[in-house]
Amino acid sequence: MTKTMVKICGLQDVEVLKSMLHLPLDYIGFVFAPSRRKVTPERAADLISELKGWQTGEAPRTAGVFVNPEMDELRELLSVAPLDVIQLHGDEGPDFCRKVQEAFPQVQVWKAFSVTAREDNNVGVNFRIEDFAGSVHALLLDTYDPQQKGGSGRTFAWEDIPGYKEQAAALGIPLFVAGGLHPDNVGELLEGYAPDGVDVSSGVETDGLKDIVKMTAFVERVKQS
């Protein structure tokens, strides 16, 4: 049985990263879009360098979160911080994703889709998934928020997941779920909807800082499912 992949996003601090060396993570994310978790390319490079000392098996791969970046921005950043994944959270369409993939063949391209929050009646802005065939390596579902792209700490309507999962499977790519996840609800998500991967940020923080106890609990609950 394939284990669910885990990504912890919004890392900023080298010492916090050192405390995570024992966790069986698949991806670690750095935010380059406007956010309180935003890091500079130089800080990301320091964090990536620290990952080279990962002692427990294969080091996690690194993902950078962007919102409507320019190609020159991506080119300059990748020259400083050698990411494994470019994760696009803005209004980027399939043509842009394809251009990124062609320009930077050494990285994967992930595209985030916004889904209506459970307590909202508004509709998230989405593209047709089938339009992204051949232009992305993974899809990520996050909670639609008109004020920010991800990191809202709110869940979306999980009953929408099966349809997205079916479409992702038709493209032959994994589906990640983000948005309001934390150690106490991730088990329910996995049991009911079994995404290929989960992505967490604020749900493993205390007072805005990554909490190793919460991160450990989250990862254990995912990997034991």
C-alpha cells in the first residue's frame, strides 16, 4: 500500500528545520509569495543546504510557493535556491505552467486549485483540470480565499475531493490536499477521501511558529493511516 505523502509548508528557520530531521517527510515548502511566512531566496538556500545533512533516509524534496510569478523571477530564484518543485497558487493557466516546465526541466510544476470553503457560499476560481494535461506534475486543492492564496487555515468542502481525484488520476498525476489541516482532522480526511498527499502549514504552528510537537503528531497520524 502506497503511503500518503506529507508536505510541511512555510519553513523559515534553520533551527526549526534541524528539529525536524527525524520526521519522515516527503516535501518541505518555502513561501516566496506575499505572506508572513515569506522567505528570501538566500534564506531558502540556507535551508536547502541544511537538508543535505538529513540523516534519516532520503532528504525531503523542496517546493517553492509562488503566486503569479514572472519567468525572470523564477529564473533568478532558482539560480540561488535549487528547488525541486515550483508550486503555483495564482491565476497561472496551463500555457504558463507548460512554459515553466519547458524552461526549468529539472523541477516539477504543481498547480493549486481553489475550492469553496465549507462555511462559504461563494465559488472558488478554478480552471478545468483537463486543460493542464501534460503541463503539471501534481495538483493541489486549497481553500478559496478572496484575500489570500493559501494559508487561510480553513478547510474546504471535502465532498468535492473525489471528483478532483478522479480527474487527477485520469492525467496520471497525484492529488494533494491542503487547507485547514491539523493533527486532529487529518485522520478523518485520509479515512474518508484518501488523497495522494497532504500539505500543512498553520495547522502545525503555535503562535505563528512551527511547533515540533504538532508537526510530529501530524506526520505520525498520516504515515500510520
